[in-house]
Amino acid sequence: MPSCDSHCNFAIPKRKGMLHFFAKYKKFAIVMAILSAIILYCIYTLLKPPPSLPVYQPTMVAADLVDTTVQDVKKYHRIADFKLVNQNGDTVTQEDYAGKIYVADFFFTTCQTICPIMTDHMKQIQEELKNDDQVKLLSHTVIPETDTVAQLKRYAIEKGVDDSKWNLVTGPKKDIYDLARKSYLAVKTTGDGGKYDMIHTENFMLIDPEKRIRGFYDGTDPDAIDKLLDDIETLKKIEARRNKAD
């Protein structure tokens, strides 16, 4: 029967040979592993669809949010032209948002319920994207008879509004209400923009440079604001691809 010494002396050279083999090909194995990881990543990137966002048409939105005059529109829906006045008394039109991504909402300065939360969230978006010239904000008052230019200016100062990025606008009530109901598809009530008409909505709308709606968000919900910020980044990538293709 072989002794322990003879058995051990046989095993040691064998282990040394295996270690020598692995040491010899260690660098090769590492290089192959890195190359394999790169190849797999490239395949994944090529196969992964590019990020996208829907282009909302009136037929895609709950009927109670859509004015009856546009409920049957299935394509080509865009925000109508507008001419309003901001907190500095300056005229604001779509030319001020040409080529920009923007977030729109509807509010009034004396609101004590959802509007303060919405304004705080708009301020959050402003701060997150303060150095991003591609994105702007647009808030429409729904009681223009009391939210004068002077009142909007006081509110803007109180809330820390950056005039270069965020317009608080007033104007003819009917024009603003038509925008809310027929363009932004933001309001669940019907009306004609008359004296006793009143709208109150928590919706934020994401608008692309072609004046199309790309998302709806609850302006009182922090999680929805996070989603909105993510979607803005997605939309920027979409626009970059489109501009590159052009």
C-alpha cells in the first residue's frame, strides 16, 4: 500500500501544472471576457428600441377632457396660436417657444388648494433644468380679471420665478379657456369662457417643439413630477435623433 508521502508527492506536481496552465492563459481569459461583455452590450444597444413618447391626439384622451369640437381629431393636433401677456407686461406668443420643449399648466394666484403645490413643482422643474435652454415653462391664469400683470409679478417674485425660463400669462378669458379645452386637453368641465365659467385642473402638459402634446402629469404628485422630468430627457433624445436625421 503506497505511503502518504508518495501520494502527496504525486499530487503536488499535478496541481502546479494546472496553476501554470491557468496563469499562462489568465490575461487571454480576461481580454476575452472584456471583449465578450463589449459585444453583448453592443448587441443589446442595437436591439434595444430607442426611447419614445406618444404623440397625443384628442381621440387618445378621455372624452371628458376634450372639447366636443375636437373630440374626433385623430392626427395633426397641435397647440393653437396664442397671444398673451406675462408677469413683466411683455407679449408672449408661440414664437417665444419656437424650437423649445415646454411644460404648461393652469392656475390662479389666490388659489389655496392645489395651485401652491403645482407652483412648487413648477419651481422644482425650473431649478432642475435652470441651465437647460431647451426647456421652458408656461403657466396660464384661469382668473385673468384679477390676475393682472401686477399681481402676476408679485406672485412671480414671491415664488422665485425665473423670467427667462417661466412665463406666467394672462389675457382674454375666452382665449385662455379655449387653449385649456381645445389645445391642451386639460380640463374636465365644459363651458364657453364666459363670466361664470371656471376651470381648475392639476394637469401638467409636456409639449414638444412641434407644438404637440407628449405627456400628461398630475402636477400635485411628486412621483408624476419625477416621471415628467424623465420624459423631458427622453423627449430631448427624440428631438436630437430627429434633428440629426434632418
